[in-house]
Amino acid sequence: MSNSPLITITIIAYLLMMIVIGIIYSRKNKNVSDFYLGGRKLGPIVTAMSAEASDMSSWLLMGLPGVAYLTGGAEAGWTAIGLAIGTYVNWLIVAKRLRIYSQKVNAITVPDFFSNRYHDKSKVLMGISALIILIFFVPYTASGFSACGKLFSTIFDINYHAAMIISAIVIIVYTCSGGFLAASFTDLIQSFVMTGALIAIVLFGVNQAGGFDAVMDNARSIEGYLSLSNIHNTVTGGSDKYSLLTIVSLLAWGLGYFGMPHIILRFMAIKDKNKIKTSRRIASVWVVISMAVAIFIGFIGNLLSKQGTIENLADSETIIIKIALFMSEHGALLAIIAGLVFAGILACTMSTSDSQLLAASSSMSENILKGVFKVKMNEKQSMLSARAVLIIIAILGVVLAWDENSSVFRVVSFAWAGFGATFGPVMLASLFWKRSNKYGAIAGMITGGVMVFVWKFCISKLGGAFAIYELLPAFVAALAAIIIVSLVTSAPEKEIVEEFNAVSVEMKE
């Protein structure tokens, strides 16, 4: 295990830079709106890259290459295609309309938007939305802390709990001090670090493997490895048919984007709604290229293992870590670059965790305490409450992440399904269907949330066609609930319809 001081220095420098950015941006938070939404001041590049950085998490640098390393292009490829389509469509149809609508109804959080969109004076919709965010984001945040702990523990051979706590403290400090603007700007930097990490690993890995042709020749020699209709079987050495049902299930990952609070908040925060097209192009290109490169790294790792350059991996998700450790043994410059690669893996996790902490904090402080329970707070008290709640949620995340054997990616997959099924259909209905009402929205959220749990822990156990990703059936069920309940209950009030029409008019301007 490499313990190069250059790697250590590089990572420490990176962590300190994140903290400094948080402190700098703390001076720009004059009110709660600034803390949670940056005063709607984000430029197109920051909007695009912070959205995608907060989306990708450690899955980009660990999960995706790990899957490709073992089984080839089918599972990794169809998942990436689903996510790429979801990213583009979300930016295309949701981003601009949500930016306009959220400002019109004066919403700074996702629960705010749902509640104000449907003029829900009872605050039931707000309360349910905020509760859903807490249910899924606290363990999601915990999975991020856990990933950081495992990374440091693997690199430096130090205690997992100490590594996890240090990582959590850094994330807490810059997020708690700088709020949304700090999280967004650090996410921008983290996206650059991720990109640099991917490029460095590809260039070094291809060179060590004997060139691009050698990597592809190896991939072609493995049965089913480069196919999108077959998947390589690591046990038999042959290949298995990749069913249409499985493909549809993987593509369904793309549906999750419509309901991700930490992503759609970026749409609400962009300064100029007419710059969203620029953001969409930047985000879509980056996502496609970065995922393609991540899959290719899996192919590189497979050949390097065969050649004996790196060991045959029991845990395929450590492939980039192993290549970077090998890189660090080839001189001072490459050791520094390896440090940046590790910082890139860290960046993936941190960029997601900071956004999740803010979303969960805003749900508790703004929506549950002030919205549902009507706790009266002035601006200073609101800011103090926001930061206190953020720290409490982070501590809960640390507690949940204490078990170092917990599966990071299982938690991420389930939370993704949870948000996609509860918020996704409601977001689409609220933006595009004039006849939808608060009763339909409430029914959709509850149906989507319940169905995710029922399908995951009960129905999927039946196997066969029922073993599909829980997001797909839960999303469909939630959408059906919204339509049916909205149609059998009273039509929305005149004021709600007029707001909807005003947004439609502004969209055409």
C-alpha cells in the first residue's frame, strides 16, 4: 500500500481548499434564500457542472468502472445510456419551466415549490415532501461519508471510523459556512478534478497496458464483453443473454432525474433562465463523455489484471484506486497526479454529500419547523437554525455510516428510486398538467414511496419479471395515482390555473 507523502499532501491541500471556499462564500449569505438557493445567482457553467457533479457521486469513478471491469459493456452501457437520456431530457423539459415557476410561486426548496404550486394552505404536501427528503437523504448522505471513509482507509491503511469522521467534518465545515453558493462552486471545482482523474487514469492505464489496440483486442477476446445484448459470465467464462426486461430496468435509472432535489435545485438557482440551453449542452456533453471514459477504464483494468500489472480484484470497484496506487510508484509527478485521482474520487462523494445535506437541512428547518409547525424565526434565527439542523443531520449520517461493511451503492440505488418515484411524477404533473391538484400530488407521493418499499422488499423476491428495478413500477404507479385522484377530485382553483397559464406564456418569451 502506497503511503507517498506527495499523495497525502495533495489530498490535504484539496480538502483545505474546499474549507477556504466555504469560508469565503459564507460572507455572501445575507439571508436564508442565499443559504439554500444562492439568491438565484448561478451562472450557466456553475449550474451545469454543479448539477452533474452532485449527481454522479462515487458511482462514476468506482461503481461504473467496476461493473465494466467484471462483465463488460452491457450492464454499464445500458445504465449509462439511461442516465444520459435522463440528464438531457431533464434539462430540456424541466429546467427552464421550473426556474420560471419556482420564482413565480416564491419557492426556495422543492417542498416549497410543491406546496406553493398547489396553494396548499394545510401544508400537508410540504410536510410529506420534507419527510420524504429526510427519509431518503439521511442514509444517502451516510453512504457518501462511508465511501470517503473506505477510500481513505484503503489508501492510507488507517482506521475507517477516523477517516470517515475527518471526511464528514470537512464537508460539514464548508457546507455549513458557505451554504448553497459554496456547495455549487466547490462542485464546479470537483467536476474539474473528476474529469482530470478520468483523463489521468486513461492515459496512464492505456500506456501501461500496451496501447489502445491492446485494450480493445483483449475486450474482443472475452465472450460477450463488448456486447450490449449479452453479458460476460465471470463464473463460466462464457456469456449470458441480456434480456429486454433487464435493459428496460437499467434505462429506468434515467427516470430518477425528474425527482432528485439536489439536482433540480440547480434549475431553480440559475440567474438567467435563457442561459439554460447553454447549461444543458455543457451538462449533457460532460455526462456522456465522462461515463464513456469510466466504462473504458474498466476495460483497461481488465487487461492490466490479466497482465499481472495489478492484482486480480476481489472488489472490482477499487479498480481506479489500484491503478492510481500503481501510478504513484512511477515518480514524484505521477504520485501528485495519483493524489489528484484520489481527490477526484473524494470529489465525487463530497459533491453529492454537500448538496444532500443542504436539501435535508432546508426540509427540516424551512419546511417542517417554519412551514408545518409555524415556528416564528427572524432572519438571524433562521440562518442559525439552518446551520444547526445541517450539523444534526450530518451527525445522524455519521452514525448510520458507522458500519464499514455497509453497501454504499445499494443505498444509493434505493434512495435514487425513492426520490425518482415520489417526486418525479409529481414534478412532471405540476409543471405540465394544468388539471393536476394537491390531492393528486399527495396521492402520487405516497403511492410512489410505498411502492418503492413494497416492490424492493416483497414483490422483487418473486424473481423473473418482478426482479426489475423498483423505480420503474413505482414511477408508473405514482403517475397513475396522480392522474386518477386529480380527475376524481375537484379541479384546481382559478388562481392556480392563472399561474400555470402565466408560466406557459413566459416560457414562449
